[in-house]
Amino acid sequence: MSLPGLPKVHLVDDDRTVRIAVVGMLSGLGYDARPFASREDLLGALPELDPGVLLLDYQLLDGTGLALLEELRQRDCYWPAALMTGHGDIPLAVQAIKLGAYEFLEKPVLAETLGKAIETGRLLLPASIERSEQRKKARQMIAALSPRQLQVFEGVVEGLTSKEIARRHGLSHRTVESYRLAMSNKLGSKGLADLFELKTILAEVQAQAR
């Protein structure tokens, strides 16, 4: 049960003894720690969870903490994540950081070390919540575009004129202008920088679909 007002930590570890010990440490440090025994448990509860710091064990029975972190990112969850492992090594740490983990902890974790790591994550949380929401909204806007509107969107981001977009796709200039207007209405008043951000997200979506 979530405790109102306390900073949230979502712990995923398949070892019950570790879950009990870590939740006890975090509770003593003033955090509301919710334990999960598996990747599926966390993902199943994700839509109802309050934003919080993620504390993920690297080796899970149904995958790895890195794979879970990657899946969370695909779901536009960019909450700060720290990984724990009993077998730390530099390549693993580098891979974790590339996926956006802000901390890499070796077991057994001391209460002081854990507290400092979670506090760092708590400070990162507001910006991560904003990023998560921006990604979700961007995906929704992109999904609302028709295939033709999407083609026009891609052309605009490339810096093409309506005439150049028309030639590329075998359309009339008037037709492209119509699609461009509809695209703009669906995306709202977006500057070029915002359109580039949407383009980046679109590329991520297409890569994940492959």
C-alpha cells in the first residue's frame, strides 16, 4: 500500500530475503518502498504506479534488469533507475548507463550507500516525469497522423518545401498543402525544434517495431 507524502521507490528483486532487507532499509530512511518479485509484476502494475525511483536487480528469474529497463523506456517510463548486482563488472555498468541508469550498485548494498543513491534518484525524478509525459504525448500525436500526413511531416522535418514533398510522393502541390494543414492542426502549433523532437521519437518507435 502506498504511503502518501513519502518519496516512492519501486524495487524489483526475485530474492525474497533481499526484498525484505532493502525495503526495511528504505523505510528506515524515510522512503515508501514497494517490492516486486519479477519483471512481469512491475510491468503489470506500472499503469497504476505513482512515479518513483526504480531499483532493479540485474539478474531476475524472468529476464534481466537491463532488459526490464529497456522495456520501461519503450513504454515511455523514464523514471530514474539504479541497478543492483552481485556480480558487477565494467562492461555491465557501461551498458546500464547507456540505457539511462544513473547508478550501479554491487550487492550487498550498505544502508548509507543505498540512501545516497536513492536520494540522487529522487532529485532526478521531476525532470524524468516531465520527459516521460512529453514522450507519451508525442507518440499520441504521431499516432494520430494518417500515412500521407506522416509523409508530409517527415518532409517538413527534412526541410523540404511543399513542392519538393509533392514531387517525392507523386502528389499535387495543392494536395500536399492540404495534408500539411491537417498535420499542423493535429500536432498543434509546433516550432521546428519540436518537430525534430517528434521525428526523433518517431525513429525510436519505428526501430522498436522492427
